[in-house]
Amino acid sequence: MAKYRIEIKKSAVKEISKLPVIDLKKILKEIESLTDNPRPFGAIKLSGDDKYRLRVGSYRILYQIFDSKLIVTLVKIGHRKDVYK
């Protein structure tokens, strides 16, 4: 199976830089795992959107998958109470 490339929007980079170090390690590990399998167990497709959600503790990673180009684009990363706003 081909590996996907990870692209991160500028707004998501800012959100990543504000995360606590303890949670950052777990989140980066999950992001890296998306290169092998962009639809892992626990990833949920959001209704009404072409995005997926992945839970990492109290944080959520929102991303889009472009299968034709083998790209996963990280759209938003944040605490579960703020990420959907």
C-alpha cells in the first residue's frame, strides 16, 4: 500500500505549537500513523463535511483525505470543547 503525504494548514501549525508537550507527543505519533492508514480504527467521517476526526485523549485532529493524490491535509487540531467551532 502506498504511503500518504501529510500536509498541514498554517492555522493547524499554530494550533500544534500551542499544545502541551505531554499531549503533543501522542498527537504527533497519531499524525505520523496517518501516512500508512488514513482511516484507522476510531476515525470517524464527519457528517455534512468531507473531513475525518481522530481522537487523541481530550484532543481532536480534523483532516481531509485526497486518495487520488495520496495526501492527508490536517485542517484543525485542538481540545474537544473548541475544535468544532
